[in-house]
Amino acid sequence: MARGPNGPEPAAPGLSAEQLAWRRFRAEGVNVRAWAIERGFHPGLVYSVLRGERKCVRGQSHQVAVALGLKPSAS
């Protein structure tokens, strides 16, 4: 998934970061489930993050958000 040079891509007007991530998956022809498994994440958790159902403050949901480019890494 693409990231901007300084972390997550800037949001397009009217689109949330999650919506941008969905668009990147579609544009790149990437299957969300395959992406999740390839990186060691549970697909259901990735879908929850993409739907905005998780706060992604800590733990694996935060790691998913970082991998998707929705949040900057802690370090």
C-alpha cells in the first residue's frame, strides 16, 4: 500500500483515510483478505479497521492501521 513520504497519505477532500485505503486496494487490485494474511493479521480485524470500527490506539489494530498507512508508526 502506498504511503506519502512523511507517513500516511494526505486525505483527499471529503474522503476519510479508511476510504482512501479502500480505493488503494481497488486501484492496485489487492485482495484485503490476502493482504491481511500475508502480513500476519486476522482478515476480520483488517476489515474492522477499514470500516472505522476500531480506534486503533494500541495493539494489533494499531499495527494494522500503521501497515495500511492510516496512522504513523510509534517510532
